[in-house]
Amino acid sequence: MQARRASRELALILFSQLGKDLDKYSSTDFKDIVLNSIRTLIGNSEDELQLVTSELSEFKDYITEYENNHKDNLERPLDAPNIPVKVPMTDSMVQKIDTLLSSAEKTLSALEVAELSILSDRNDVKKYVELIFKTYKDKKPEIDNIIKQYAIGWDIERLFKIDKDILRIAIVELVYIKDAPVKVVIDEALELAKKYSTDESPSFINGILAKVVESYV
């Protein structure tokens, strides 16, 4: 995970915890918010990894039991070791594989959280999170008006907060900070939407940011 990507994700975590009155927050406050949020993510990841271990163990037991009860092994002498048997691709087996794929995704997510936790303590990451926050704090009316301007047919107050926060971070970078490639900012905004929001969110966010780039960048 690159430092800027970590900064964007940490900024999103920070934004998700902020109230409407941004003036009451100091740098110390939002550093504590990020730290506490990461601790929560780590705790969730630990729970997910325990679930992954349990699911893997259950799958192993399932395969072992299937082998033990297969007719080729039931016909063998009691003291003879099992021989490998073919596993049919039944609906049950497909479901087991889907569970393992889900487990793999959870494991990767837990590894990302661990990396995010380490990166959060780097000065360059901290400074960029702070820059995103301070810029949004100073330009909040303008940034939210940009979203309102291009979210045609949507009431900004009724948009998913996570989607608004992703847009706010991307607009801060595209319109005000302007030191990252446009494609990178948009691609990583879409990745955050895929990770944290709904299936429809990436398309919605991409449409808004395309208009922002056309008009402001």
C-alpha cells in the first residue's frame, strides 16, 4: 500500500467520524480519531481471521470425512491407509469453495489493515491526512456545492455519507491540492467506494468526478 493511498483511506476513516461542526476539531483530536478507528479495524480484522481459520478447519474436516466415507476406502481393510478419491463438483462443494474465496478476501483485508496501521504513523502520511482535512475544513461550502452542482437529481443531504466523504476527499485533491495525477485520484476514489460503499457507488462517484475534472482541472 502506497503512502498516498493510505492517507486517502485514513482521511476517509477520519471523515466518517466527524460531526458537522468542523471548527471544534484540532489536529490532536483527529489524530486520536484515526488511531481509535484503526484499533477498531484491527479488532474487526482479528475477528475475521478467527472466522477464516474456523472455516478452513471445517473445510478440511469435510474433505477428510468425505474421503473416509467414500466406498473405495470403506472397502479397504481397517488397518489400511486411505487412498485419495475424486471430489465431485457438487453444489455443496461449490459453496465450500465460495466460502474459502470469501475467507481469502477477509485475510487480504486484514493484511491491508495491518499495513494501514503501520503507515498511519509515518510523518508523510500524517501530514497528507492533515492537509486533506484542513483543506476541506476551509473550503467545505465550496466543495459541497460542487457535489450538489453535479449530483443532478440527488439531494446531497440524502446521499450516503461515505459517498459524500469519498467525493470530498477526491475534490480536495483534484481542485485544491493538485499535486497527484488525476487518474490516480479518481481510481483510488473508486477503490474506496468498492471497498466501503454500495455496488452502485463507484459508477455514481465516477460520473461526478468526471464532471469535476472537465470543469475545474
